[in-house]
Amino acid sequence: MKYPKFLLLIFVSSLFFCACHTVSGNKQVSENEQVNMHSAYDDSTLNRHILPVLMPYNRIIDPAGTVISFGDAEDENHSMDVRLIPNTKFIAVEDRYGLTIIDTVAKKVTTRWTYKQDPRYRGLTSTYSGLKVVNIDGQTQIYWSAAAGKGKDSKSYVFQATWNDGKISIQNTLSFKAEGESPLALPNDLAINKENGVNYLYVVLNGNNQLVKISLDDNKTVWTKSTGVAPYGLTITKNKIFLTNWAGPEAVDTLKRETAGVPYGKAYIDPKTGATVQGTVMVMDLAKGDVIKEITVGLHPNAIINSTDEAFVYVANGNSDMVSVISTSSLQNIAAIDVKLNPGKKSYIGDTPNALAINADGTTLYVANGLDNAVAMVKLGGKTSLKGTGNDEVKGFIPTEAYPGGLAVDGNNLFVTNLEGEGSRVGTDEIGKSNLKGDLPGGDDVVAYNSHHLKATVSMISIPDEATLKQYTQKVQNLNLSFRQQIAQLLPRKNVAPKPIPERIGEPSVFNHVLYIIKENRTYDQVLGDMPEGDGNKSLCIYGDSVTPNQHNLARNFLLLDNYYVSGKCSAEGHQWTDAAMVTDYVEKSVRSWFRSYPHVQEDALVYDGNGFIWNNAADHGKSVRIYGEACAVHFDNKLSWSDIYNNYNAGKSFAFNNTSTISRVRPMLSQNFPGSDEHKINEQLRASAFIKELHEYEQKPGDQLPQLMVMALSADHTVGTRPGFPTPDAMVADNDLALGRIVEAISKSRFWKNTVIFVTEDDSQAGWDHVSAYRTTGFVISPYSRLQHKVSKNYNQTCIVRSIEQILGLPPMNIIDATALPMFECFTDKPSLYTYTSLKNRVPLNKISLPFSSLKGPALHFAQLSSRPEYDHIDGGNDDVMNRILWFAAKGKKAYPAKLAGKDEDDD
């Protein structure tokens, strides 16, 4: 929905007033905690385009300074790193698609070079960070890294460009080959150091776990040395190399310590969460690259810089929310500076420091806290700065746009690259008629959104004085809804009657069981856009009531959420938001490129935060947990076709398979009766029947032994396009819909129904279009206490589901994001209903198989061939714009594809 201008003005003016509640100790602002937790943004949509804007994870964006935005509106743009161009008014910005030069006086982009401008480099994207600007022989040279592909087709380059007379010219590229287990060398941070009159380039190879030294005189490699796991950043000072290992040291003790895969290699992990448990800084000599010392620091050490006097090295630890300080003389880790927005014994993890800058005299350190959307200003003390006095102290916070990930400071000015900018809110009205390759669906003049449209942004901020910094800090607290963190810590009250969602954590709930179902990749309009009861657009609906009768019936008979959002833009982010209610620096730095892994199945230890997932939280607090198909890989006889498995299922024959997980804590929680979701060949009815069989078995057991938390993945609505031998897209969506209906029916007619709630969400909304927001999706809240036949338009998102589950089960929040999420109070009533659900039969045959190649021609053949490419063999593989076009063709036939809505999408799903 779009609000009138006068309502938007009211919203903006009231935003901070409503968001700056404070709670001290256990003192109540009101007897009604639902009132205390309210913020003005709860009553808005994500449709707004004028600052302040909302992000779909309980954060408001209203940055200090001036924001410069850029990038092709058809792309998903991200700014990664920033450096000053010495003795000029310009800064260089490494963005995902190339290099951008910004005039800091005129405050505008003057030059942009992208990989698509040169056929040799098309398909490349810039790596995590590592931009360097140097003056060599009076010439401004710019270096950065880019990569693409895997194995034989992989490409890894360091670019050497010159900037002269306002023009970027590529002078040279240095290529690196994948080695060892790695299919991609993956250069990242780099340094240029002059030694005995010769300039040398040092390059971290994040994929190869190597550091390379190259002479810039002849571009020959001097030496290549092994590092720790996933080396990230480096700096050269005091004639030594200091290099961060994102995943810590090489795992050699595999008998006494648990290790797991960090593509590519092995890292030491926490057996409970699967997350890496050690980060290190490796100190090496310049001449031969020999390791002098490996220093333990925090978790996920990423950015590293040195003071100008070379006395200290500072390391941002993304998974520990602190900065390590190393003395370059003693090579000791001498200090850990906590940079949390809300520190203390009861603080939550998640601030995520991931970029650093320091002022000229070495007394002030600037730290980019990704999930705070802020830069921390740290006064360095006498122990951590030669000119510092007293103790280290965080003086305050400066608000930025979403996820600051690169910093540069020049006198009184701070420059910040905002990795997420203002989120995916570029509409079709910004793309322009010239890019329109097809008519809009239904001929409607509709503005629609897709999650892969995003502008890159850079903030230019004047360094604040003490009074301004104080105001900024309070603003950051307000924008982060910090008052909800305080409410989350209030002690439960005595003699409180059970409620569907208790107002305080630890107070009783009417529910003993939660089933949390995660589906795949649909927008609200794609599925429920044809429901007149909600804010839908029928012209964007391709899986309406005729394909998804159960989802429509559930929305009508329980409640319809038409203002519910995913928190990320794709499945690699989405499964972190659904399972952990946050993303780590590793996930954010990988967005859009996914060089090392596409972590929707949870098989990469670098993905996980220090507290793990919702199942960790539940198990750690004594709750029983069962996982159905999430966070696991499924193995079976791959010679079987989809039809073989489906026909055997209908004939009552058993299906032999095995689920595996790289996380040891997950393994005993996994149902080995319910096949993992990352496989197109396994029909959804088999999964539904497996769950229903287990449910009936729990009913036969004495007492109440049904797990208190059940996490389930149902992914067939992703589809496999029009691949011959597989069901058509509408059949796979119908399969998913029927499975959901059957599961809800079984629970509603079981003896557990009276104290069970079901939450359903899509993992992301990337595979389609929505007229309200790129993040809007379908969500369902199903229970005897749901508001029957009711529309709920409160602004809820995936982290609200996680927080609601925690509130119901009496679990504390896991991190700063779910601690600020709004429990879904409005979805429930205090009085239960006797209504039970009966599933509706599918209206599309589940075994409606796509035609063979021999029966196809023209576009149908073309799309079938695309659907059969190996990257689509598993859920969330391949190019999702290609998949969107396939799905549109399958649903609409020759009706022109709305290319204006989807734009370009040139990387993995």
C-alpha cells in the first residue's frame, strides 16, 4: 500500500518519538508490554523511498552527511571499499561491478568503469575488499581484485588501473590459478610495498589459502606461501606482513578438536553451533614469507590496518564485536576494544565490525559496525596509541546507511561504503522505458520490485564534534530500536495467565509446540496477489488460487498477512535470517557473488554466528528439537528419476536415503524419515507423509513427547523450471501447496493441536515481483488462537517469527536483531477456536511432467534446455533471472515477459 503524503509526514515526524522508549531495570513504562514495544514503523510498509527508510530487519536508515548513489538500475549494486586519491578531491570506490570515482566537493560520480565494458572481463565481480590507491613515479595507480567461476572456468585477477585526467584506464591484470582443494584462487586484500627501489605487490588468495609476492617491475612471482584458512586482510608495517585468517589457523589436530568444511579447507569449529572458534593474525617476513608468529585474536578477523607511526596493528573481529590491538614491537595481542552499541554482561552479539580507519595522529579509530548501520568512534588510550591518553573509550556512533563495509578518513571527513545502501527498493519506474524488453503483465501501469535491484551508496560525513556525536549516538540507538533490547531483558512477572505469545520472555504460553516451516523464493503477489482481501496485484500473480488452493484457504480461514517481509535478498542470506535471525560479515561480504559457497544448506562454518541457530537456542534451554529437511544434505540413488520416486511412493514402496549435516549438534536432531529439501527429484508428498507418520507415532506415546520446536524445509515451490522428466513449475508449486495443507490438517486434527502453533515463511522473495516491496512474501500463522478470517497488516518480517518462537518457548534472543524484533502479538486472540483444517485437493496434477526435448521447438525448447543446465540440479542453483523468465513462460505462454520488472541477473541464484 502507498500512504498519502500527509501520512508519510506524520510517520517521519513521529518515527523517533515512538522509537526512543527507554526501560531501566524492571520498571514498566506500561502494564501492557505490547504498547511498550510499539514503534511507528510497525504500522508502515517498506514502500517508502525518501529517507528515513525501513529495512526488513528492525532497522531504520537515516544517515548522517551526504549520500551518493550510483549503479545501473537493472543491477543489484553494492559498494565494497573506498580509498582516498592522494592530493585530490576524489575518492575511489570498489563496487561489485567495477570501479567508481567520486568528486567529494561536487558530491557526484565523475567516472565509472565496469567489467561489462570489456569482453575479457564480463562476468567478473569485485571481491570482498582490498582497494589500494598509490602514486608510483608521479602516476596515480589503483589496484583491486575480482573473480568469477569455479574450476577450469574460474578467473581470478588483480586489476592495475591508472586514473588520469578523469579517466580510468586498465593497464594490466595479474591472473591467479586455483590450487589444492580450491576451484577459485580468489584474490582479496593487497598491499604495495617499496623494497630496495622495487615496488612489490602482495596479494591474499582467499580461496587458495595463500599469500603471493610479485615484483611490479616484471610481474614475476617472488614467492607463494601458505596461510591460515580463508585469509582476508593484510597490512605491511615495521618491515613485517600482518595477515588476518578469517577462519583461523589451518586445522591440523583432527583427533582432539572438531573440524568442518570451510570451502575450501578445514577449520576448527564449535561442535554446538558449527561456527569457527578461532581467528588469527599471521606475522610473516618480507624477504622469504616465513611465518614469524601466528597470533590468536577474535572470531572472523577481517579488516586490518596499522597506525601511521607503525607501533600498532588493529584488527576488526566480525564475529566477536570487538577490535584486537597488536603491538608491532612485541607481537602481542595487547587489547580488545569492545565496539558494541549496547555493551555489558547482558549484551547481545551481532554488531559486526568489518572495516577500519584511523586518523592521522593515531588517536581516533573508526570502526564500521555492519548490523548497527553505524560507525563507532573510538578514542585510543595510552596502551593502544603512542599519542593516546587514559583508557580506550567508544566516544559515540555515527549513523550510516545499511551495512557500512568500507571506510576512509581525510582530516575532518569520513567516507563510508554502505554495502546494503537503502535496500532493494528500485522500482520499475526508475529503470526507464529504454530498457523495457516486454510489455508489463496485463498491460497494467504497475510499479513493481524485485530483490535484485539495488543502488550502491557512499556516505560523506563531516567528523562530528562532541555535542553532535552525542546527538548522533542517541539517533543510532533510536534507529536500531534499542529500547526493545531492554524490554527483552525484563524479568517475567508472577501469576501471569498463559497467552499465545507471552508479553515477557519466561511468562507462560498456551503453546507447548512450534512447527516452523521454511519454503522457497516466492513473493506475496506471485501467490496471493489474486486475493481481493489483501493488498495484492493480480497481474503479477502466476501461482494463484488454481495452483495454491491450500495457501489461499489458510490465508482466508486463519489470517492473511499482507505486510510481511523476508529479511534478505536471496536464499544464501535467507536461510541465515530464518534460522539465526542475522547474517555474519562473511555472508554480507559475499552477497551477489558467493565466491566460496552459496550457503542455503548450512554446510560452511564461516557462515554461522557465534550463537548458532534457533535450534541451538532451544536445545540450550532444555527444549526438545526435531529438524525436518533443513540444514542437511540428502543422499540417495541418483539413478532414480522424479517419476520413479513418485510412483514408488504412490505404490507404498519405501525410499532409501540418508540425511547428513556438517554440524554435529544437528545430527541427532535430524529426522532420518524426512528427506532433506535440497533435491528436486523428491516429491513433497513423500515428505509430508513422513512427517505425518512421525506425528501419529508421537500421538501413540504416553504423555506429550512431541518435540517443542520442529523446524521444517519444504522447498519444491522453488521448481526446476521446465526441465524434461520433471513436473512443470505449477505442478511443483501445487505439490508444495498440498504438502503444506496435509501437514496443517494432520496437526489440527491431532491431540497436540490445542497447544501447537505453526509459522510458515518463504526463505526469500527473489524469484518474482511484488508491487509493494521486493522483500514482501507470504507468511502464515496457524493455530487454534489465530485471528480467524482476519487480515493483519502489521509490519512483520522473518526475525519477528524467530522472536515469536523464542517468546513462546521462553528463550532469550540470540542477537541484536531478534532482540529488537516485534513479536507477532496481533496474529493471536486469547480465546481458542474449535476450527480444524481440512486440506484441499490439488487442482494441478502433481505428475504433470514437462515435455521431452523432441516435442518442443522455439522458446519452449530454449527454456527447457536452460532448465536442464547442471547448475539447476539442486535447489537454489543457477541464474534466478533466467529461472524467472522460464517460470513466466510456463505460466503465461507467449505473453511478453516483464523484463522491466526483473532486470539483469548474472550470478548464481
